[in-house]
Amino acid sequence: MTHIYGQFDGYALRSVDDSDYSTLERWIAGDRYHAGIFDPDHFIGRAIDERGRLAPDPRATCYALEDDHGTLFYIRLARAARVAIQFDTGTILRNRARVSRGLLHGMAFLEAGLSLAGAEEWIFDTEDRGLTLLAKRHLGFVESPNEMVRLIERPKVGG
């Protein structure tokens, strides 16, 4: 059953379900930027579970935006944690191995908590080549050259 989450300015934001699969499949196949990268199940909110079966992804938040002529686009929101890390630059060279071990263990611990909180990815910015190599080789990070970023204003509290 389709749920309408909001109506505004001639548009409707609605839920997605299996009836959207063929449209998503067709749109993705015809998109030179996303064919072979996106999958309809990603937008419907399904993923492969630990048993190798397609199952609902509890983290997914998926919508379709429509106007009077039909669906304009599908959007899937993913929760991400943007991480900032500060090291003691005065001792980092002497303590490189200790700091590296701390990153490996600390980030594994934090990732488990982030996953339980619904996060699907985490992101950090750095210009430090050593940290970049550690993150790629030992923590499973990949560089993201096509990322677009816009900060969202903090909600106003009080009156």
C-alpha cells in the first residue's frame, strides 16, 4: 500500500514498493551514469542478508517524488556519519604504531555502534597521505572523487 508522506507545491512524496521495480530497472538500464552501479532493490529498500537472501533493509528510507504527470525520480536516503579525527601532531611520528592500532580497534568498535544506529557509511576528510593509506589498506575505506557535499543547517531550538 502506497503511503503519501507529504504534499507540497504540486508534488507528492510517496513510499516505494515492488510495483516500482520495473520502472527503476528500466530507468537504471537507460542511465549511462548508473547502469551496472545502481540496483532497483537499493531504491526499494532491500539488501542481501547474512544468509544470502534478499530481505528488507531496516536502514533504508526510500521515496518517490511525483507530480500530476507521474514519478519524477526516486530517492534513497542513507544515514552517514561524518567523522573528524584530531591527533597529537607533536607525538604522532613517535607513536605511529600505537595510534594505528587504536584506529583499527576504535573504529571497529564505533562501526558496530553506527550500524546499530542505522548508519550505512562513514566519511572523513584528510589530506594526510599516511592516514589515507591506512584507511584504504587496513580499514576498508575507498576514496570518493564524485562526492557532492552540502551541510544542513542545525534546527533552531527554542523561540
